[in-house]
Amino acid sequence: MHPRDGTVLTMVTQTFPLEQALNLNDKLKVDMRRLNWIGNMSDATSFLLTSRASPTKTLADARRRETIIGVPSLADTSAWLTLITNGTLGTKFKLVPGYTSGPDMNLAMERGEIDGRGTSNPKAMFAGAAERGPDGRPLFNLILQWGLKKNRDYPDTPLLADLAGSAEQKIVFDFVGRVASLARPIATNYDVPAERVAALRRAFDATMKDPEFLAEAERQLMEISPMPGAALAQLVTDIVNAPATVVEEVRRAVR
């Protein structure tokens, strides 16, 4: 049993609120709504990309041909998002699980084993290099982005929420956007005194503005676009408390 004094912090797995909402994980015993949410380091957008060698360079290509996407597991966020896209937009992405890290997936793309992968940070994919090769061609094809809003650095990459062709799709895409935005959510356990939670949230907010912290984050190519604790708590609650009609639409999309 961890002490309930705010001294224990954790970065919660991004899919846990989704798994609770859809009752997908019988090993998930903690109610996400009861946790004390401190802040989300990156209110980020997730991307699906393919290698420059892949014939799939656009969403239209992904509708025409089977495109192999490497994922850590079928429970990974990028896997879920890709399945949603297949179930709603008619894409033909095929998931291949078992890649344990980003570098593993990058190497698999170079070898031609897979077409692409998901990421929440395209800039890290470029590793500080130019986004185009010596021949002027893009190093990767950014196929789609999922989130609450477009990443300002990639305005030309389609946002799933903008592609809804029906009221049902809009319901699913809005839900998916909320899940995708939970990039690095930090929480402490429940029953921590309210004044301690407030102090932790103030410390988190101050850290996200600290010049030294931001300089180090930039050096490591980490995207920092923070969400305050109260807003994060509301977002998690909205996901877990999704109406039955929304849950059913999401389930139907990934069948």
C-alpha cells in the first residue's frame, strides 16, 4: 500500500481511461476517476506515418492498399487509433505487434518489414535532422494525426476529427481525440489531502514553465504542451463516463 500523502507519483498508461470506459482490461482495478491528477506534460497529437519507401504516402493510398503498421502490442494506443481509422474511414492498415521500441520500428521500416508506425513526436523521429533528405524528398509520410487539435507544426497533415462524414463518426472521433491527447499524464493516488494535491499541481505548472526544464526538454526533443491537473481530471472523467451510445459506436468501429 502506497502512502497517501502525495509522495508517490506515476505516469499513467495512456490507454487506461479508454480500457475502463470500454471494460477491456479485467486486471485494471483502479478507478481512473478516483486518482488525483497532477497534470499532463503533453496535450499531444498522435501521428501515423510511413517510411519514404512505402507506396502508402497519403490516406487515399491507405484506402487502396494493405499497409503494414508496426506496434508494440494490440493494446497500444497507436494500435487502437489505427483500428478506429480502419473501422471508420475504410483504410486497410494491418497491425503487426511485437516491436518493443521506437528504434526497433524504425529499423523495421528501413528493412522494409513494415510500412510505418505511430508516434506522438515526429520531431524525435527526425532526431534533430532536416525533415527532408538530400534529394528534397520527405524522410517520412505523415498520413494522419489524432488529437483534440492539429499540431501547429504539421498543419497539412489531416486531423481525424476533421474527416467525420456522419454524426456517428463525429462521436467516435471526438472520443478518440480525447484519448490521443493523454500523452504523458501524471497522477498521485486517491485520498491524498486536497491541500497536498493543490501544492503538487502548482509545482507541476511551475515546472512546465521553468526555463531550465524547457531547455532540457528541447535538447531531448520532447514536446511540452502541458494541461493543468484540473483539466486533465475532467478529461479522464469525460472518457470514463462516456455515454453507452458513444461506447457502442467506438466498439463497432474496431470490430
